[in-house]
Amino acid sequence: MENGELFKNYSSFISFRDGRYGKSTLFENEHILVGLNCLKPGQEMNKHAHEVQCRFYLVLEGMGQVWVGDEQKEAEKGMVIWVPSGHTHRIVNTGSEQLVLLVGITPSRAD
């Protein structure tokens, strides 16, 4: 990895889309993927699960409702959310500002 690839400002990777939420990758190798999930006000990540991948979300900007399994919390800047493999999760941007989440996924691929 080149030195310029070791340090990144996440704000350069914020990406929003109409319809589905935006996703971008900051770093990735065979062990972990680190990226961003970006939701406009009202957008949501539908309830789903990953059988072999664990993940965490760190709220960098905004706020929203987060479900992991049967638990629901209001998430705001600074909150870290852990999603064990096999657990359903859902995120909804319930605020009036953009919701930007740092996400770490391991293993990086669910092959």
C-alpha cells in the first residue's frame, strides 16, 4: 500500500444516491473492509442479515434509528453499533441532516 493510501479524509468519500443509500470504500484487504454508508433524510437500509460477516457502524454525522436483532436505539454522532454475524439490522435516517456511518466489515467478503 502506498503511503498516500494509508491516510484518508472520510469527507472526500461521502456519496449520496437517489433511491438506495450511498456506499464507498476507504480501505479493503482480505480481512476487513472499512467504508461509509451515507443516507439522506428519510432513506433507509432495509432489514437484512449477513451469515458470516460481523460489522460495526460509527455514526460520524447525523442521527437515525438503528435496529440490531430485536433491539432499537436512536443513534447520533459518536455512537458505535455492533452487529454480530447472523443478526438482522436496519438503519433509518430519521433526522433532517445527512447520516454518515463509518462501517467496518470482517471478513471483507462473504465468499
